[in-house]
Amino acid sequence: MVPTEIKDRLARSFEQMRITRILDDTTLKNCSNEIARVLLDADFPESLVAEFEGQIQTVIDTNEASEEKCNLIYKTILEELSTILDPRKSASIQGKNESIVMFIGLQGSEKSYTCARYARYHMTMGFKPALVCADTFAIDAFDLLKKASKDKVPVYRSRKRDPAKIASGGIAKLRKHNRDFIVVDTTSRHTECFALLVEMRRLANAVKPDLVIFVIDGSVGKDAFEQARAFRESFPAGVAIVTKINTYPKSFGALAAVAAAECPMIYSTKGEKGEEFKVFEAESFVRQLMPANQDHEREDNTPEFAYTLRKMHAYFSKACQGKVLSGPRPLVDIPTMKLYIQIMDNMTSEELEKSEISKERMVHLAEQSNVDVIQVVGMMTVYKRKAKAWLEIEERMGKLNSIYNKWYLQK
């Protein structure tokens, strides 16, 4: 899960370097300027972007060939972004086997929604999770939390007005029902971080959670630094989750700001079993953000004649850019190709190589790509037709090669 707009703009910058016939220093500088604009639009501090430009200019000023400079620029950006996004502290996904996790966050951070997803995820990990609604401010807090849980995780509520008593009573009752992973959702009424943390420290003293998770609205950009720093001072062992990463380019700046505050992060993503929460690893995140065709460490190791989803992705990408020579009418039009590219962008490297996905994975992939399952099925149908045609070509080539060898031996 990466900022889509940022990813697309970085890809266009590197693509421009790749396709330019005369790759001189001026072209490299123009692409460097565009990358700098991308970072500024992502709400990176100007001083940090200036350092970035200085690093890239150092590469441009070297005596290397232009093509090699392009590769060096790529590696420089990969390394620098990985360093900037590294919080230098490891995060924890969960506490002990029997855990109490408390979620806190400012108004509009999608805390309750994230909280419910976190509980659902731990159900797939073998826990018996439950949710406690300790939000006494929002009238519909319980209904929203129950809806977000998708009726898969029980939600405790009480008519008491004291959040500490609600949380403590809910935890005690749920433990009697053998619930071993209890997630406490707190109030979302605060718009200012200091007031939130003062109230949450009092609540934490009563609840005694094994882990406190601070949900940060990614749309605040670099302003997330002060929030993350204040949170770290109040809860030194806590972790943060930055939301709205796909929606707002500024979320990229928010991630950098939280890392600068040395606040460990976790993030949510889609996997084989559906929703997953993972420890945020800077280099892995940046590699997803950077255009894969420039990452020379990732090579296509499939046999020469094997037709994979990765090859179909590459063909569709070229076709959408008008780089495919005229030939037989394609199986799908350009808008459909773009839709299938969107789906394949959310697949793992292994899935693109093996080109096989289960029915359950199709459902998860559809959710992840914001499309209908039928469109994922359609993509796989198109792939199988293209793979079959590819195999027929391979067989014909094999027969022609056999005929030629016989003729050659008879000469």
C-alpha cells in the first residue's frame, strides 16, 4: 500500500530518462527537478528536498556515462528515501498471547475503522479477539465500530459515562468469555494532540494496555511530526499507524515525519488471508514506491518461453503507452488493460511469476484493487487465453526447429 499518485509521478520521471534518445545532463537535471517537485507536493520539508537535489546533482556531475548516471540516481533515491523513512526503532504488532491493545487518535483519523480491522486480523492469526467501545462522546460510536467489525468480532458497550470504567468492565467480562485479544477503542472527539494525550494517559493507567497504537491522519503531512513526538513522550513503547496512504500524497510526508520522530510504525495491507498488519520496513516500502522496471535487483527469472502475468503486465504497459507495433487485434481495449494493470500492481512478485491465484485470493485482490471480483476473473481468463496462444507458438517453433534440424542433417 503506497501513495498511488507519488508512485505514478516517480515512474513517469524514470520512464522519461529511459526513453529519451539523447540522455544528457540537462535531461537528467529536468527529471531530477520533477522528482524534487514530487517530494515537495508530498509535504517533505524544503531543506530535506534541497539535500536530495544536492545528492542527485553530485551524481550528474560525475564522469560516468549518462545511462549509468540514471542508474546511480535511482539507487541514490532508493537509499536516501529508505534512510528518511526508517524510524530506527522496531515496532510490535501485538503484545503477549493474552493482550490488551488500546487505540487512540484525533478526530478524522479513521481510528475506529482501523481498530476493527486490527481485531479482525488477529482472528485470522488464531486469537479470539473482542472490541470494547469506550467512546462516550460520539452517539453512533458503537454502531460504527460494530459495522466496521463486519459482525466477525464481538463489541462490548456500556451505558456508563466513565471511559475507564467502561474499558475495565468490558475487559473483565470479555475475559470471562475466554476472549484473549481485547482491543479498546477510545474517544475521537479531540482535535488537538496535547488534550488527547492527557486524557489517554489517565485512561491507560486504568486499562494497563500491553500496547498503545496511535492512529495518525496521513493527510496532515509533515505536521505529523509534532503528533508523533508528543505520542512517543507519553507512550515510549507505543507504535503508530498512518492512515489514508493511498488517498493523499501528503501521507508520504506524514510517514517521513513520523520516522523523523523515531516513532515505530505498523501498516495494513492485503495478503493471501485478507487484511494483514505488518511492521513498517522503510526499504521494502520504497521499493514498492519506485518503478519496478528500474530496479535491476529484481529480474525476471522465468524460462524464455514461459508466459506469465508479469509478461502480460509489461505488454499491457507498453500498449497503453503506444509502444506496441501494429498487429492482430488485442483481446481487450486500452481502458481494460489499465484496469488489469491496476489489479496486477497489487499482486506479489511470486503471484506474477507463478500466475496462479486461488478463488479466495481473487476476492481479496478485488477488494485491494477496488474492483469487482468478476473483473479479476476476467483478467485471469484473458491471461489464460494469451498463455495458451503463447504455448501454441512455442510448439510450432519446436516443430519448425525439428524440421530444420532433420533437413540440415540430411544435407
